[in-house]
Amino acid sequence: MSRSSHASILRFLGGVAAAVLIGAGLLVPTTALASEPTNMVLVWNANAVSVISSPPTATPVGLGQAPPLSALSLAMVQGAIYDAVNAIDKGHQPYLGGLSAPSTASKAAAVAQAGHDVLVRLVPTLPAGVQARVDQMLTDSLALIDPGQAKDDGRTIGAAAAAAMIAARSSDGRFDVEPWAVSNDLGKWRPVPPVSNNVFGQFATVTPLTMKSPGQFRTEGPPPLNSPEYAAEFNEVKALGAQSGSSRTAAQTLMAGFYTANPVVYYNTGLRAIATAKGLTTAQQALLFAKTSMASADALISCFNNKALYTSWRPQTAIHEAANDGNPATSPDPNWMSLFATPGYPDIASGYNCYTAGFWYSARLYFGTDKYAFQLTSPGVPANPAVGNPIGVPGSTRSYTRFTDVIDDTINGRILNGFHFRSADVQGAWIGKKAAQWLDKNFFAPVD
């Protein structure tokens, strides 16, 4: 058997193995299995999301990061991948300058090397097993690319792009420890039982990826406690967001669980399916995922900056304290609890809505239209009394015809799970839209 025939058989077998993994939801299908795979950006988006989000105790092992940290980590991976591919393609302005590669370099090799090198350097000390896992991902990807100068050049620019990204974010403040201010004053935030966390306060001052400052986009904040608007929002979440005795329908409870799961995971899964259906090239994929990940990460930074400014209380606290809020249209319930355990940071603005709007407005701007039929599948929320979630909600799939329809559902979903007043959700969606528009106007311009 000739060497070329042997290589062809290996590629065929690799395609069969990939198809099996695709069926298990572990890989995105390739559009062509050849010396230059055309889906490597999608593969490394899936790799990055899994490694960043999977807990250190899980199988497979990961970093166990939650938003907003996981969103920023993914943006770093996708930004480096974009710069590596763009240094070869040269079709748009780079994110970080100073990178150059031959036009003959392998884009697939560049993607794999950049993704690998950022992932293994995201945290000062990797949990046991993560290095080996990411190394194997790189080995598997590179095995699909024929050896030669193009492959070597691709790996070189991928490593350079990753190094530049790590250096650029080395002092961004994402690992600083800055607890939120805690106050017993009316309207002000305090930790919410049963978890009572106080986390991610440092993201109010983390260096943005594209915005001029964390406080670039400022919302109007919460309505006055004695206002009719506050009373309307209070009574809405009190009725719909309770763990027990709620007026939610079964369909609303399903939506509440849908939009409580980690959006970094299932939004990116949905976007990979869209990119595959659209037949995007490697360069197009790199640009799409750089834009969506960076806009949504910056939206979260702006969101947390607003949280630090207003430090507004969560619905569970507000409902417990309603006898003292000075509003005759609200009434207390000392036993009221949100459907799931409330996160450990202030209300306005809603981080989930900041992320959602940043992500899907960015997709809308990339494709130049809001109209597109697609599906999202959320794993829901498993019952876990140990973390304050005694009630589980199963996973489900939702169909959409517009990118921004996801935002409307997220606004309602975060009321239905008892986490936010409506103003927090609406203001979060505004922040995400502004972050996406800012990035689209000021970064990644086409090169004539």
C-alpha cells in the first residue's frame, strides 16, 4: 500500500470517528476532511467552552469557571484565534497588532495552536489533568493537517497570537479579590440565602477588551422604592419567581430553567450550528466568534460596573424587607425564596441579559440581519438541594426566527426564576446592545 493510500484511509477512519463523536454532541462536523480542515475554529470553540466550563472534578476535567470569568476567558481564546487566522488571511484589522504570517500558512494549524496555548495559560496553576487534556486536543487537531512548511508556519503564528493575548491580559484584574459592599440600608445589596455568596466584585473594574472603560455604558439604575414602577416590578417577580406558591405556568417554569443554565455553553453550541449551516470559511468563523465572545465579555464588565455603582438589592431581600420600603403597594413575605439560589452579586444590571444581548446583537450585526431560523438547547437546572436548588427543571429546546428574540425571552426568564426585577433585565439588555454596537463600529474593520 502506498503512503498516500494509507493516509487516505486514515482520513476516512478519522471521519468515521468524528461522525460518532458528533452524534454524541462532542464535536462539530467538518465540511471537508482534508489536509486543511475547514472547521477548526468551531472545533476549538467547542474545546475551549468545555475546558473553561467543566469543573476540575468532572470527567473530562476543566477549569470550572463561571460567568463572567468564563466569558472573558473564552474571549481571550477567540481573540487569539482570530488574530492568528487574520495574520494569514489579512482580510480585516487585527485585534492586537504586530503579527504577520505567510499567506500560505495553515489556518487550521494556527487555530489549533492559538487555542491550545491560550487555554493552558488562562490561570496561574492548571488543575490536575487539564494540561494533558488540552495537549491531546492539539495532537488530535494537528493530526488532521499534512506535515510541511504550511503547517509549521501556522503553528508559529498561532503561538505568537496566543502569547500576545496572554501578555495583553496579564494585568487586567480578573483574578483580583474585591468583595461587593454589603449594606443593611433599604434598597441596598446584601448576600442572599441560602448560598449567601459575595463573588466577582473585581469585574466592576476589569480592563475591557474593546470598551474605553468599564463604566462607558451607564444605565439609569433602579426605580425609587416608593414609586409605582418599583411596586409593579416587585409584585411581578414576587408572583412569578417564587420557589413555592408561584403563579408560573408549567411553560414559564421551563423557560425559567432554560435561562438559568450557563449561557456560555449553550449559546456557543447554537452559534456553531449556525456557522456550519451558513458554510462559513475559517476566516469568517474566526471573525464571528471573536466578535460575539468579545462583545458579550465586555457587556459583562460594563454590567458589573453598573452593579458596583447601584449595589441594588435582589428581589428575595426586597420581598423580605417590604414592610420597611415606604411603598404601600408592596407587602412582605419573610419566607419567599427565588426559584433557584440567587447569585452572589447585586441586581442591576442583569449579567445574563448583558451577556445575551452582547452575544446575539453581535451575531445580528455580523450577519447583517436579525432574521434567521435556529434552535437553542439548554440543559436546564438539575435538582441539587446542596446548592440551594431543591427543584429541578429539565433541559429543553427552543426555536427562534430572529437573533434578538433570545433577548426578549431572557428578560422574562430571569424574572421567572426570581433573580431580577424587570428593570435590571431591560437595562442589562441595553448594555449588551451598546457593547455589540461599539465593537462593530470600532474594531475588526475590513481591509481594502
